[in-house]
Amino acid sequence: MKQHVEWLIPKIQGWKNYCSTPYSSQKMEKLDWYISQRLCKWYAKKRQRKR
């Protein structure tokens, strides 16, 4: 999981810097929330498969 997050962080930060406007900051907050939710769900599924 750590490798996936380390790979995603620079890409997401670059995207945020490229699209930074006052309006887009609200959209980026929603995107951050969505990405964190998807990562949590993915990790939970992966963890269940190992059991």
C-alpha cells in the first residue's frame, strides 16, 4: 500500500498545482476525499483476500 500511495502523491500534487484556482480547490477537496475512500476500500478488500 505504501508504494501505491508514494506513487500517487506526486501525481495528485502536480495535478493540484496545475489546476489551482479558488473554484477548483473545492473540487480538489472532493477529489482528495474520493481518492482516500477508494484507497481504504481497496486496502480492505486486499486485506480480506489474504485471510
